[in-house]
Amino acid sequence: QVSMTYTVDDSTLEITVRVPASYPLSLPTIESMKRVAVTEKRWRSWLVAAQAQMSRNRRLDAVCAQLLGNVGAHFAGVEDCAICYSAVGALDNSLPTKQCKTCKHKFHRMCLFKWFSTSNQSSCPLCRNLF
């Protein structure tokens, strides 16, 4: 079991990652023991991103770093990338910096590259206008 704590002012966020005995055959579970100032929707998006990273490379340290990075970015005012649902990029630990000129949402460079190459379009994933 891995427990992580993130404190902002007087508020504390606690996250527990439970590792099953059958790890790495079975994936760990992530639980919010105490969640403050984070909406359920945002929490779920972080869980989706963490589960995706765990299923890709099964490195628990990378998943924990991504979760804490997302929490830190959230409290610093960074919005999540709408492609990977994470503030911290899983591949290069970057923040979303590429902004759509129409809808103003920001994306990770690598997420946009993958989006453009798989969709064969150069349109924004959210508003569908040309990027």
C-alpha cells in the first residue's frame, strides 16, 4: 500500500494506492481517502489517466508521480488536457501548453500530435475548428 498526502493551506488531500498480492498481474486500485477542493468529475478524470498509465507500463512510481503532479497543477490553476484528462503529460511530464485559438482549451503537444495523426485531421478535439 502506498499513501500520498498533498497539503494546501489548511486542507489535506490523501490518496491511497492498494497493491494486490498478484501485482503485476492485477492492477493496483486508487482510492481517495480525503478529497478537498477537487470535484468528483476531475477526480474521475485523474483516475482514468492513472489507470491508463498503469495498464501501459505498470510502473507504480510513475503513476504516483502523475497523480501528485495533477493535484499540484490543479491547485496551481492548470486545467487538464481534454485528450488525456490529465494536467501532467504521461510521456514527458509536460503541462498543456498548445491552445486552440477558438475555444481556448489547452492540450499537451504529444496528445495533439497523436490526435492529429490518428484522426487524419488538424481540427481541435473539442470545438472541431482548425487548429
